[in-house]
Amino acid sequence: DPTQCHAVAIDGRAPKFDGGIVTRLDCVIYSVVVNKHAERFYDEGEDVWPKRYAIWGRLVAAQPDQVAYSIIDAKSLDLFMPSVFPPIKADTIEELAGKLDLPEQKLRATINAFNAACGSADKFHPTELDGLTTSGLTPAKSNWARPIVTPPFYGYSLRPGVTFTYLGLKVDETAQTTTQTGPIKNLWAAGETMAGSILGQGYLAGFGMTIGTVFGRIAGREAAAYVN
């Protein structure tokens, strides 16, 4: 879809230009994610993170002021890749809400409702779909649903970060660029500039680099053959 992009949820404190995917926050699946009104808006545990991290930038962009907040407790802090920026830390949910400029009572109510919807966490598995789902909560959390009750509590602000767009050059199987009137005889493309020609529904971690590697080799081979 040329109107879409590879957009991840990056730390809200990252630079507005070239914040980079290095500031991506991987805590989402273990957290409760809320918007500026302290309301949940999507299933944080829909699928394993490598298959979902590239949609969260778009989800955050659809929220008021294009901002969201990921809330975790102490038992989840060491389950994901360390963040570039340290999390905001507080001893209570209300204190954390104040530090994140969220409505305190609303965040408390959202966390209480989430906690009440969680069941036993005996089968929790941090790297696999564990089926720990909420009950009677909308939106549901399909996996990794554990009550957020262990202080201290931590929060990150989330902003959308575009890695690359799905609008780019169209190529054929030899990496040669094409137009509506046919191929361009001396132009080949590889990587993010032509990723939209390859990507369909969804995205799996590493596809962008794979496309760049495979089609970079093909494009180089074809361009060299053309010159020779």
C-alpha cells in the first residue's frame, strides 16, 4: 500500500529528525499502552514483537497529538532490549501519571480495569505466544497479560518514527526499475527505495535488510553486466 510506511514506536524524547530505529521501544507487548487520555486503544499482545513492532508507529500516529505511553512494572523491566533513554520511574501509578502528564485518576482506573481482567500468570512465557489473555476487557490483550502491580512502575512516551515508506520505485525480478511504459534500461534499485515492490500485507523483522541484501546483489550484478 503506497499510502503506508514502516513506522515504529520510538521514544518520545528522541530527536524529531533522524531519531532512528535505535530509539524503538520493545516493551509494548509486556505493557499497557494508553493515549494522552490514559485510555487503551489496541491489543498490546496481539502477536510476537518481530511481527508487530512495525505497526505501532502508525497506531500511535492515529492517537490524539500523535503520542502514547507504555506502562510496565518492575517484573517486566528486564524482559526487553534496554532503551536508549531511561524510563520514567515512580513508586505509584498516580505518581507515574503525574510525571508523564497523564490524568492520574483515569490512568489508575485503566490500570485497575486491566489488572482485574488478568488471570493466572503461571504460564507466562516472554518470547512465545503464551495465551495469557484478558477477560471482559476492550480492547483485549491476547498474550502476556499480567497485572501491573509490582513497584516501582515505569513509563515511556511513544511517538511515531518512520523508517521507510512503501511508496518507491517499482522493480522487476532483476531489480531493474520499470514504469508504465516499460523498464528503464540503465537504472536498478535495491533496499528501502524499492521495498514497496516486495512488501505485501504485514512486515517481519529484518525484511528491510533482507530486501536490501538480496536485491543489492542482484542490482549490482545486472548493472555490471550492462556496463560490460
